[in-house]
Amino acid sequence: MAMRITPSILNADLADIANEVARVPSSDMIHFDVMDNHFVPNLTLGLPVVESLKKHTATPIDVHLMIEDADTWAPQYAELGCESVTFHAEAAKAPIRLARELRRLGSRAAMALKPTTPIEPYADIITEFDMILLMTVEPGFGGQSFLDSVLPKIRRTRELVRKTGQEIWIQVDGGVSVDTIGRAAEAGADVFVAGTAVYRAGDPDAMVNQLRDLAIT
Ligand code: DX5
Ligand code: ZN
């Protein structure tokens, strides 16, 4: 199984995003956290910044929307050319319709679950998605500790994906590091967001490659 590393620029120098993205050329995607101070108690960046960043990098953009009213906003990120758009199950009114719209606009469609939101209610609709994001911290801030309590849900999600026979990626986000990535990979994750681990490393690009190697072994 291919393992993908998606550095989160939330933990980078946000006044210098284009250069921060250029520091991690080995990345499979760049993870872009959008927060609205309503769905989560923090505020980051939105559409105009993604639009600008798109002009500075060829690396695919993986947008993670931690916002209310995902149904209205998510398609606009797909229209900007974001390769993957993730909305939260807890925030979308019509997740199937929204996933289909994202795909129609040419983006991969992804759905995120907070650490305590179960996957089972969504078992019948996971084929509408290209990726399921299982949060391994409460969304809102970088630099938190990986929640081992999510590992059983990763395993159950991998089993549900296997039964579909489709290639649906399972992404984990929060507290991913050299110490935790092995456990997440063993449980069945294959896409790894890493903010602090990458951007606090002396050599961020070497860390991207090290994390990928640790996920494979
Ligand atoms: C948290 C964000 C994450 C965060 C990850 O709500 O969704 O993407 O930036 O940061 P680390 O890797 O430091 O936990
Ligand atoms: Zn994120």
C-alpha cells in the first residue's frame, strides 16, 4: 500500500507560506487547515490564501475544512483547483450530495470525523468518498498529542474500506510523529498529516521522507 505524507502548514511560518511549502518538495500533498472560529475555537486562512498559494506550488493541495456550513463553502475550494477537499461529517447537511459535487468539480472528495464520532453510521456511504480522515486529536490546534483511543476506529474503517473493494484512502491528522506513525499505519492508515513533526524538524523534507519510511515498515 502506498503511504502518503501531507505536511500541515498550520505549523509553518504563515507569513511565508509559499516558501514553507517549497521546503518540503517530497510531500505527496500539502495539508491546508481552514478554521472558522465556530466549528472549532480557532481561526486560520481561507479561499483567497488558497487561491494565491495555488500559483506558487505544483504540489497537490489537501484542504481540511473545519468550518460550519461546509455545504456552501467546500465546492468553492474544488473550483479553485484543490486536488482534495475534506469536510467534517459533523458539519455537512447533505454529505452525499456534497461529495458528488466535489467529484463533479474535479476534486477528490473526503469526509472527516472527530475523534469520538463513530464511523459506523457512515459505513454505507464511504464509497462516495476518495478518502476518510480520522482525526487523532480534537480539531482546532496543532501540537497536540496523538490519541491512541482512535486506533480501533482506524482498524474498523480499514475493514469497511476493504469490503468495498475500492481504493479509499484513510488519513490520520493530529499528533503524527516518528513515535506514533507506526501505530497509525499498522492500524490501517495510509495518508498522514504531520504539522509540528515536519515544521519543527531541522530538515523538514528529510522528516517527510523519514515519516514515509516509518509508515512503510
Ligand atoms: C488540527 C489540524 C491539524 C494540525 C496537525 O486541528 O487539523 O492538521 O495542523 O498538527 P500536528 O501534526 O502538530 O498535530
Ligand atoms: Zn488538519
